[in-house]
Amino acid sequence: MLDRFKPWLHRRPDAVVSFPKSGRTWLRVMLDECNIRLLYTHAGAEHKTSVHFGELNTLEAESLGRIVFLYRDPRDTAVSGYYQVARRLGGYPGTISDFIRDPRHGVAKILHYNAMWLDLAKTRPHVLVIRYEDMQADASAVLSRVVEFLGRAAERAAIEATVENNTFEKMRERERSGDYRAQYGDILLPADPGDPNSFKVRRGQVANYRDELSAEDIAYCDAVSASFVEAYA
């Protein structure tokens, strides 16, 4: 597999690129357990900087080697992002309805970001695209794809053991107990142990947005998504 990559790829760091709250913590913990160390980047889309979606680009790809691009249903991404900003990053001045419509945080930004990277992947063989929903359906299969793409070897039994050791429930308990502190510092600690929505490992569900957004909010998300159908095809 490595033969198909240009020599310069070997001199640049391999990376996972994703919009915030797309599931990369789960992927990172599993890859770390497989002793695969990568660069993890949001490529300018961090909620802390909150840039307008029109300022986003894929220029960072030029400094990277192999890229694993991870994306998630933008509706779930936006809901999880709201709690990240509201409960972990100091607060958000509006409601969740305001957040999903915010061009510096919400659904339009997520869709625009994902579309750019998906378009890039269509023209570059050194970009592997994976979906959070596929990880939920068969994490062992997705993790195996990632490991193979990165040119590493791992037996099926080892992959399955890694997945079993990093279920949502186990990761959440490790975050609650502080077991991650030595390796990840404060990144994998709840902002408030008494507030489930302040955990980094929050709910980890597919289509959780249905419990969090109003019918009007969902209709808005779907309307915005309609203009990105081609990029996601």
C-alpha cells in the first residue's frame, strides 16, 4: 500500500482531520492504544476561534502526509458542538437554535467544512474518508481500514480487543474517574462531573439530534443540507 504514495508523503506527519465533535476522541484513544501516534487537527474550524465558514480552506493538507478525514452527521455534530461550547469552553450567548444557525459554529459551517475535505479526498489517494456512523455500526472494520491505510499491521483479534476496551461506557467512566489525566491532561476531563453534558465523551449516539432539536430546527438543518448533496454523494 505504501508504494502508491509519493516519497514526500513519508516526510510529512500523518493526520486525522475532522470538524470538532465528529468523534475523533474515540478514534484517537483507539489508535493510541494501537501505538499509532498521529497529528490531530480541526484545520481552522475550532470553536475557540469561531471563524466564519467563509474563511475555511484545506491548505493545511499541503503540510500533511496521509490524511484520515472523519466526518459525522452535521446535525449531531452541531448539537454536540453546542454543548462543547456552552458547557466546556466558557459558554454561548444564545440557545441551541441560535447555535445551529450561527455561521461561526453551526450546520452551514459544518457542511461547508465537510464538503471541502470530501472534495479534496476525491482527487487525492492519500486521503481516507471515514464516517462516525460507520464506526458506530462496526468500529472494528473501520479501525482496521484506518490501520491498514496508515501502513501499519494489526491482527483482527487485537483490533477487536481495542474496540471492546473502548466502548462509550468504559471511556465515559475513565473520564469521570480521571484515568485519562496522565495521558491526555485536562482534555479528557468533565468540566463539571455533575453535569453529563459537560463531559468530553458526552452521549456518543447516532441521530441524537432528534432528542435535542425542535421540528423547526431540524427542518432548517435539512434545508441547508440540501445544497450539499453532491459533495456528500
